[in-house]
Amino acid sequence: MNNLLKRILFAVLAIPILLWIIFYSKFAFGILVIIANIFAINELLNIFNLKFKSLLFSSICLFSTIFLVNIYNTQYVYAIFALFILTLVIFISSVFIKELKIGDLSKYIFAFTYISVPLSSFLILLNFSSPNNTNFEYNTWLIFSIFASSWICDSLAYFGGKSFGRRKLAKDISPNKTIEGTISGFIGLLIIALPLSILIFDDIKVGIILSISGGIFGQIGDLFESKIKREFNVKDSSNLIPGHGGILDRIDSLLFSAPITVLLIKFIV
């Protein structure tokens, strides 16, 4: 079975489950974010091949979960405290573990700032309400739109690159990505997102924001994870998902697009 077919089969099975969770259970969605956070951090630390991973991985999982739970409950002060304590735990560990190098500490801190903090954007979105103060599930549709924007852009960039790709975008990081494919992903997403945003949100600005966050920052997020894997000579973050690699491979674009969406929606819409 080729890789593309595996990707399609997984999508057929996984997307309906994800959509049900998004639209019908905020609690289940919160749990899903926490699980994705733990798996993605584990994959990233495996890529880094760090010593004493088990000790600090447990600490990161504990405090990043506390951080996300408090974000879910809108207890933002406690969430910040959780990150502060986690940073102290990592620093203190280096004092008592002689072999733990200062350079390695930055990678542990990077793990939760790169993964946990951006993922919290989805939990912040759970508390958004419609600007028109209606019963419309604004936050639910916005979360769905972020995922859909990533899927649409990724697919259009892939097929656009296959059909028209000539010039490499970042050949030292991701040799298969082309400028033409990247442009195809952004323009295609823009064409789809604008009318749908009017239909769903009654606001064209939402479509523009989703196109910028997904079509530009989402693709940068994908390239950023590719840079990490390239530097550590790893093909996929793991082999957990057939045809897709690991959890981190699936959420890399969302780690950039979701926070940008939150910021732009907050200050523009």
C-alpha cells in the first residue's frame, strides 16, 4: 500500500471522529489536546535523543497538563504559574544532575514552549463567543475552520506542487516543497475560505484571517518541524500513524496557525 493511500484511509477514519469531538464534546476535545500534547512532546524529546529524558519528561507532562487544564478553565494566572514552576524544576534538575548539560535544558524548555503553549490556543478558542452575541457556536466552527484550513492548504499545496512545481522553496529543509506548491496552497485556501467565512461566520475578515494563518503561517510551521527533523536526521517524528508519521507531524502546521488565528480574531474581528 503506497503512502498516499495510507494517508487517505487514515483521513477517512480519523476525520469523522475528530469532527464529532469538536462539535459535540468540548470536554473530549480538551482531553484530545492534552493527549496530543503528551505524545508530541515525547516524540520531540526522542528526536533530540536527550539523557535523563524519563525524569524530565514526566515533569513536563505533569506541568504542561496542569497548564492546559487551567487554560481550559480560564484560570490563566495558574496556567502561567505552572509554566514557571516547570521551568524551575528543569533548572534545579541541572544543579543536582551533574551530567545534565545547560544546552540540554534549552531543549526541554523548547519542548513545552513549542508544543504546549501553541496547543493552548485551541483551549482559549473554546471560550470565544460570537461577536454578534447570538447562540451560534462561533468557537466550535472556528476550531473546525483552523483544522479544515490546514487540511485544505496541505492538500492543495501537495497537488499544486506535483502539477506545477519547478522551483524549490527550501531545498535544504524540505526538498519536495516548491514555491508553486506553496502559492497554490495559499491561493486555493483563500478562494475557498472567503465565501465559506461569509456563509458560516457572516464576516469576510474571518476568511482572510484563516487564509493568512493557515496558508502562510501553517506552511511555515510545517517547514519549521522539517528543519528540526533535518538537523537531527529523522524522517518522521514517529511511526504512530500509518502514512502520516507521528502526532507532531500532524500538528506541526497547527502549532503556528492556531496562535496566529487567536491573535488576529481577538484584535481584528
